[in-house]
Amino acid sequence: MSLASVLTALGGSALNVALPQVVRQTHAGADAASWILIAFQLTTTVLMVVFGRLADMFGRRTMYLTGLATYTLASLLAGLAPDAWLIVALRVLQAGGTAMLLTNSAALVTDAFPRDRLGEGMGVYTASFSIAQLVGPTVGGFFTEHLGWRWVFWYNVPIGLLCLVWGALVLPRARPAGGERGLDLPGNVLVLAGLGGLLLALSEVTRLGWGHPLVAGGVAAFVLALPLFILREGRTRHPVVDIRLFRDPPFALGTTASFLNAAARISVLFLVSLFFQAVRGEAPVPAALKVLPLSVAAMAASVTSGFLQRWLSPRAVAVIGTSLTLTGLAGLLCTISATVPYAPMAAFLVLIGLGSGLFLPSNTTVLLDGVPSNRLGIVNAMRLMLQNTGGVVGTAMVLSVITVPLPAALHDSVFAGTLSQAAPTAIADLVIGYRWALGCMTAVAALNVLTCLHRARPAAGAPAPVDANRGRGQNGSVSAS
């Protein structure tokens, strides 16, 4: 599970560094460059709840292996794509495979760990994503500089085939979890239309404006689908999303914290890597090496998190993590400039990495510990859906805000990493855009600290959890992706 998780997470972090060369060699505009990143996150998000429900019904092993095969095939084809918009389409296919993986991986890992060691197991599993962040920028920079951007996709193929064969041999052929097997097709359609429309509108509003038909249509789809979805889910026997779960304060606050954390920190790696290419004029490999401190710190903190929970509650660890992330983002905001030394930037990246590594496994343990096996897939999918929604919102915000102070004619140069050569006098304006983006991310991180502090307070008289079976089933799990 960890190797496959490294595979899928590696693709995104490597592509962050390779994106400027992809833009240059495919002659892509700023809109296509943005969608190469956003399309993956958006598709993964809207498909989470669908695949979570299907996994509960038909079994996690089959869906997991199908997801691996889909991701590997899409990677092969993306490396052959002749233009940027075809890459966007294949990134959508990759996202479908990733959604199948993420809704199942942690449940499969949990079966291998006794309850008293689960925190440690989840910490190590979470570290696999940090390993991907650690290796990804270097891999992306190396392939881009020496073999070409297509290898950023092609290297996934042999690893994906290895994971596929390995998984087919060792994953147990367990029966699907018991319980109701109905599928709410109208509810799934409403999720795809409403959430997809909202994320589409948020990702394009700065570039196109509120009056553009694409943005207005996305907002309208969300506004129309939301009440219909709530009405539908309150009446159907097989809801896609059990909205009653949000009456449980720990669940509501935990999912809110997941959303805010992702929105605040998900774009840091891309933002910093692009900074050294567009502002400092550095090549992809040196730029990739500059962001390694964040990934190293996140990996170390993820592994440490489970052991730290022997002495501190998971809620306390989550608060510490969010506070470190806030401190790191605020530090970058205060120091970012065209001439800032690397040392303070590296120190603040370390703080963000430590915060992320501590927060993810501890917050997920609080949120999903005790979920019964037959509801694990959909509950975990709800968590991931909101977390990925935060990632899409954060990415769209950053991609839009950093170029606002610049003339529209220079936007393509920013994402191609050539602004320092194309228009050196515009660097000061780009730095202003960076400050605006970091200011937004810092504000979101501060709100997340408040959310986690509120959840950490003893809740006297709090209502009981909605699920009467809340209390770990034999396959209960937490997910830390």
C-alpha cells in the first residue's frame, strides 16, 4: 500500500517541478497549465464518494487493483500526449485511478495492525506521502533536465506494474463488508454536478470573472444541486453521503480541519519551486532541491506522530501540527522577496513540513477511529472529499492570486518559469502576488488552528455520535493520505 501511495503522490510532486517545461514544449497557455494541476485534484475529489460507496459494496481489493491499473495506463498514455489539453484529459483518467486507491488503501493497511499499534502504522503509512514529496521534486527535475518531461509520466509505468502484480498476489480475497448494497445513482449525479460545478467556478473565476458563462454555470450548478442533494440524501435508503454524520461534532470539526489544512498548505511545494524558477531563474533540479526540507520534515514528523500519541492525545498533536504550519506560512509571508536568503525560507519550510506531518495522521485518527467496517469506505471518502476540495480551492487560489499584479501578457511566462528572462522588471510585481497568496494561506491556517483548539476542548454534554455502532469494528480503519 505504501509503495502504491508513493507512486500516485510522486506523480503530482514531480509534475510541479516539470510543469514549466511541459508548458514550453507543448506551447500551452496559462489556462492549460493551471488545468494540468487542477483537473487531477478536481476529478479525484468528485469521485471519492462514488468509489467509497462502491468499495463498501463490492470489496476493496478489486477496486484497489482496478485503480492501480487505471493509473498506470493513464501514465503511459500521458507520456505520449502531443499537446497540453490531451495531458489534462489523461490526468483526469489518472485521477479516477487515484480515487479508487485512496478510498481503500488505509483500510487494507489497518487489517495488518493490532489496535494498540495502529497509530504507529498510520504514521509510517502517512510517511509514504512525505517520501513522495521528498523524492518527487528531485525526480521531476532530473527527468525534465536530462530525459525530458515525458519521463515524469513514464517512470510510473514499471512501478505501477510491480505494485499491480504484488497486490494481486498478496492482498486477501475477502468478502465485501456486509450491509445494504444499494447505490444512489441520482445522488451520485448530484455530487458530480454540484461539487464539480463549484470547483470549476472557483478555479476559473479570477481569470474569467464572475460573469463568464463557465463560471456562472458552475455556480448555478452548485446552487441548484445542493438543496436537491440534501433533500435526496435525507430520504433515500442508500445515501451517497450520510448527512446525519455532520451532527456529530467531532466528525464535523475533523472534516472542517482537513479542508482548512489542505487549503492552507497544499500548494506550498509548487509555489516555492516556481519561485526559484520564475523569480531566480534557476533550472528545475536546483529549484527542486530547494523544497526538500519541507518533505524531509514532513516524513520525519509523520513517522514520529504515532509514537508521540503514546504520551499526548491525537487532538493535542493535531493542534501542535496546525500551529507549526501557521508559523511557517507566516514566516514565508514576512520574508518573501526577490533577494531573500535561502536559509530563512528553508527554516520556514521545515516548520510547514513538521506541521503537516504531525497533523495528518493525528487528525485522521481522531476522525475515523471507531467507524464500523461496513461504513468505512464512505466515511473515509467523505473525509477525503472535503480534504481534496480544500486542496483544489487552495491550488486555484494560489494559481490565480500570484499573477494578479502582472499584466495578462506575462502570465504564461510565470508558469513557464521564464519571467526573470522575459521581463526582469516584472519580478517585483510577481513577488507582490506571492505575498498576497501567502497572506491568504496564512489566514486559512489561522482559522484551522482555531478549529482544532475548539475541538480539543472537553465537550460537556456533547451529543453522542450519530452512528450507534461507533466503536471499532474488526476492520475499522483510519486513513492518512
